Amino acid sequence: MISYVILGITFLYAVIQISLYAARRRKPLGRDDIDERLLAALNGGDRARE
């Protein structure tokens, strides 16, 4: 019985950690976004955040 409780707690911990990781993950930048950021950096300013 105790092993089921430990297994349940471990499962809940894993689900919480996976959901936190998925929430923090950012989608990768596209080629156009990278070009815009580099051009803005070369021009000495930061482009407006959308």
C-alpha cells in the first residue's frame, strides 16, 4: 500500500515537472525574426516588441 502512495507521488511530481518545462519552453525563432533582430542590433537600437 505504501508503495502505491510513493508511486502516485512520484507520478504527480513528474507530471508537474513536465508541465512546468512545457510552459517555460519558447518556440524557436524563424529566419526572418533572427534577421530583424540582427539588423536592429547593427543599427544600434532594439526593435519594438510585439
